[in-house]
Amino acid sequence: MPDTPPGIRDAATIILLRDRSGPAPSVLMGRRPAQAVFMPGKHVFPGGAVDAADSRVTLAGLPGAICQQRLASDSAALPATLAAAAIRELWEETGLTLGRPGDWPDPPPPGWAGFAARGLVPDGSALVHVFRAVTPPVWPRRFDTRFFMADAWAIAGDPDALVPPEGELEDLRWVPLADLGAVDLPRITRIVLAHVTGRLTDPGPPPVLPHFRGTAEETSRVPPLF
């Protein structure tokens, strides 16, 4: 497998949807602090860079076969590692857990102790890989991000119990999709949401995985959300 290009870190993000088939579907978002180096003040999905410890976590379930195949394509990071990173970032930034009751065979690696303390093991079976994007060269930090989509019903516990252990995001809330036009979003987030909101009734992976490579031409084409 090829390595991620120098200066670009593997990352994972979760687009968590609520009531997607109802009259007022919403998505979980938070605002990055104004002093953040990367996307300051922007509303984003929970997510972040892959940690070394994510490769040492055993998941109770994995994304579907098609998603695993796409995650493994042109990637040095294993599908299970990318899914684990998304689950850990969701936990750290929102306090929500994608997991099922179970015991850890070994002491949890760094970053996972709080998750394990809830008596849960991470479960990636509800994750659907829907988008891949590389941060454009103009940004001070660059990531090769795999976007996962999941439904709020897969959360172990109350989806409104937004108590992040790390507190990395501000203004955590479920944003109605109809209100996204009034939220300060990064360009790539608008592009991803345009793809996702067009497929709300289809819970499976997209027929063709969108892959944004961060070129100037791609960045200039930002579709309207609504």
C-alpha cells in the first residue's frame, strides 16, 4: 500500500444524522475555536487525525464490505484503524459513543480509557464511507480525510447528552439541514453536505465514492446547499 504523501495526515470524520427520513432531519456539528490553526471559527463535523493507538483497538464490528474495500484503496491506514479514529474523535469531541457493551481484552490504549470506562467496545458497523477529501495546499495543516456517515440511533445512550471529554468543539448542536445555509461552513464541508443531503433516503454507500483531491479547480466549484 502507498504511504500518505509527506505532510498530509490520515484523518476521519463522522457525519451523524438524526431523523434523516423525517420532516426535519438534522446533523451534528460544532464550531472550532477562534484561535485554532485549522479552520478557526468554522462549524464542522466531529473528526480529526488518526492516532497511532487507533491501530491497536479491536472493533466489535466493521463497516460493510464495499466501504472496507474503498477505505483500503490507495491507503497506508487499515479500514479498521480509520473507523476507530472516527469513533474516538466522536467520543472526544462530543461525548457520544458508537459502541456496544463488552469488555476490553487488554487495557485500553491512550485516548480510549474514557470510552472503555463506560463498559463499551467501539463498533464501526453503523459507519458508511461516503466521501474522501485532501486538504488543499494553501492550508497550514493538511489531511487525507475519510468521511463516514451514521445515524443517531446507532449511538449507545442519549444523542442529546453532548458532554465532550476534550472540549475541542464549541456550540455543539444538532443543526437542522434546512438551516445549514446560515451556518459558517468550510468549503469542503459544503461540498460534502451537498452530496450527503442528496442521498438521505439511501443508507448505503454511494455508487461512486466522491474523492476531492484539493485542486484549485475543485475548490472553486462549491455547490449551494439549498
